[in-house]
Amino acid sequence: MASYNAMSEDQFLCSICLGVFTNPATIPCGHTFCKPCLEDDWNSSGDYAVCSVCNTRFTPTPTIQVNIVLRDLVESFKGASRRGGAAVDRPAVAPGEVSCDACLGYGMTKAVKTCLVCMSSYCLEHEMVHNARFSRHQLVRPLANLKKRMCLNHERLLERYCRTDKTMLCGVCDTHQAPDHQVVSMQVEFLAQKAQLTEAQAEVKEKLKATWKEAEQFNSSFHHCKDVAKSQIRFVNGFRRDLVSQVGWICDRYNIEACRRVDEMKSTASRRRRVLEDDITALTSRGAELERLIGSSDSFAFLNILPSLPSAIPDGVRGQCSINIPPDLLGNLLNTLMKDMAKLPKMAYLSTNGYALPEIAVVKEFTVEVTPDPSTAHPSLLFKQASREIRVDRRKMGQTFPLSAQRFTQVLCVLAPKGFSSHRAYWEVEVEDWTSTASGVWCVGVATKSSMTSRGVDLTPEKGFWVLVHHGGKLWPSTNTTPVAVGTQRRMAHVGVFFDGLERRLSFYNVNLGLHLYTYHHVPTNERLFPVFSPNFFSPGDNPANHVMIVRPLTATNHQRG
């Protein structure tokens, strides 16, 4: 086999592009050219074909076929030249870059352009030679794997795209014609698809950001629930130790008391036994004496002894001797256990997706229907039954009305018809404040029936009110001088109220934010408590400065009634 080192690059150069053969084709005169170069040269020559070396004319134009032997020889020479060209002082091609197809004897040199007509890549030196001969050829950035970019049917560059079939076409493909197919240039489709991918990338970034946020919330909720659970486990373990200790103390106390009473019984029984034995002895002796006297036949002796007999006879009736087991200790033990068990905390609620639910989401399970009862309303209040709104009639503001046990006359309040005592109930109230600064005075909460006859305008538990009062843009409990919510939403407030009759407490929530506001503890049980609404709380004797406000008693949706 001939050595490739004896060959030179000049033996494999195309006379048209001056580069190494790409798919070499030999024409009838014996000269060889690159097939793409020969096709381009003959397509521009007119009706006949001419050899660029010997100017031989061919009529008709011969069929161009690739010289397979020469093509394999050129490919083998390229490989040998690249393996043996390490000693040549040429810059090596970095990974990912395209090498010059014309630099055979000098190793792999970086290409700067690729000719879409010649289907070859050229370094800077060979690009200048190529451009001097073929100024109209289309040069683009260096492209690798040109064979994959060729049409298999026409051996031309794929430069068009069919959006209908989603396939790439060359300039000769004619099977994708309009109107059935939408064909555009590959660059147009490239830019369009790139724009779509850019939008998709932005959407992915937003979703990724939201997912990261959700993951952070999930982790935060998970750690919170874990900490709560650990805290409650510690509490239960401590409670168990304390309960066992307390039960042991009560049992020891019971055993000691029972043993003490048994010892007292034994002592009493011993004393009682001795007394009974003495009585038995005395009665036996007297019985024998009486029997002897009764059997005597000597009247003188009988009457002489009779005065000496004891006249007292021991009482043979004695009370029962029993053990008094103290049942009060057992009752105290049971009551103590029940009270301590009631102190166990409830486990934190955990939703199906792992988030710890806010407290308001739990209490909404006890939602009830709440409406105002006009028969209990202050005469200055007006009602819209369809929307369950409560308004203020400013024409009656400031007027005085006689006291009545059936309705409010001192404050602009109204009760709901249904009251609560021992069960749980949740409802919501939406207040629309039409003042310019949202500084109106209004309140929501619960009140007793007796509050309707209380004199004055003091909304305190002593007067039968457990409410949150709004004034100055803040919410205030009637028993505290510190606001529980600052900066309520201008002209609108949405408050949730939860009454727990079992725990005897009343809680308020900011429905919009899902936050707990305030809780009244130890609410008394001597009277039923009714939801109360006051859209404009003021003293009738004063000149009211507040504008009209609307209170809408609402019922939370999508929750089961408690």
C-alpha cells in the first residue's frame, strides 16, 4: 500500500475552489473537481458544459457522478495528514470548533467561514483564495456536520422549513406547496421558535420562583409543625410523669387512710371483745346462781340469799362494728384525673399538602347563619333584608327614646335572633365605612339580652358586651388600652367572630389576612350570648360627627356548619 506521506496536498486540490476535494467528481476529459463546484459552474455556463482546466465542451451535459475511489482516497489522506501534522506549526482546533477542510498537510486549522455552495469550511488564508474566485458564494459562520444539513434527495443544503409537516427542505423540494403547506425560511422559523422558547423560559422562571417560594413555605410549615409536635410530646411526657406521680400520691393517701381506719376498727373490736367476754362470764355466773336458787326447796335459805344477788344485768345489745372505706378519696381521684386530662393540648392541624392551617381555617368549620333581628335594633337603624345590610338613619340620630327591654335605646346596636351558650359558632361581618378617613366608630362581637336595658354607652363585659371597637383607624378590645390591629383597610373591614362555648372564649380574626386579632377568655355562662352589630356607635346626646356606615352580616362559604 502506498504511503500517504509521499502524497502532497496539491494532488487533491479542486481547480475551481482551490480547496481539497469534497465529493470529487471526474468528467469525461479526465479532470476532477468538487461535485458542488462543478454543478455550480455548469449551471451558470448556459446550454453546454465546459471543463475549467482544458476548456473541453460537452454536449449534452454529462451526468455528474462522485468518484468513489478518489473520495475514499481523499478521506484517507485527510486522516493521515491530521495524524501526522502535529509537528506543523499551525494553531490547533479547540473542542467544539470547526476545522478547515483545505488545510490537509498542516493539521487541523480553525475555520472562520463555511461555504454553502462548495459545502466546505475554510480558514482565513483559504477563505481569501476562495473569495477571489467565487465572490457570489454564500459564506456563513463555521458549520460542522455539513452532511447532516444536506437534502438526501437533492444533495442541497436544507434551508427551508415546513410548519405543516415540521420538516426541513432544500430549495429544490417541491412536495410542500401552498396552500396545504406553510413553508418559510429556516431563519424565520428559527427566530419564531426562539421567541417562543424565550417566552417559555420566562414562564419557567416564574414558575420556578413560585415553586421555590412554595417549597420555602412548605419547609417553614413542616418545621413549625414538627416543633409544635415535639413541644406537645414533651408536654405529654411531662404530664404523664406528673399524672403518675399524682395518682401514686392519691393512691398512697387512700391506702394510708384505709389502713388507719382498719387499725382503729381492730382496736375497737378488741376492746369490744373483752367487754363481751366479761359480760358472758358475768351472765353465765348469774345464770348458774339463779338456777341454784330456783331449784332450792328451803324457803328460809332462799329468802335469806335473795337480797345479796346483784340487781344490774349486763346489756347484751351492742352496736355493729364495721370498716368505713372512704369513698370521697376515690371520687377525688376520678375528678382530679378528668380535670388533668382536660388540660392536654390539641394537636396542631396539618393540611393534606403539609401546610399548617391558620387558626381561622379551623374555626370556619363551625360556620353558622347569622342575621340581625330588627325587633332588637335601636330606632335609628334601618335594614335591607335582601342584602342583610344595617344602615343608620341620620334623621333620627341624636333623638332620645324611652327605655325598652325589647330593643336598644342607649346605643345604636342590634342583636341576632339566635344566641349561643355551650356550643361553637363562627360568623363574619363586613363593615363599610363611608367616612373620608375610615375613622368611624363601630363594633362587632357578642352581647347579652340584658345589655339592651343597660344605661350609658360603656361597651364592657360589665355591661354585657364582649366586642372589638373601631375608632381612629384601629381596633380596640373594650377591656384593653392597646389596639389589636393598626391600619385597617380604608373604608372596609372584614372581621370573623368565633364563640367557643366549651372553652368559654370569644375570638376575633382579620378575614382578609387570616390573622388572629384578640380573644376574650372566661366568658360567663349565666346568660346566652347573641351576635351584636353597631354600624355607628355614639352617644345620642352628643352631636355625631360620623358619616353613614353599612354593616353586612356574612356567612363564610364552603364550610360545614358546626
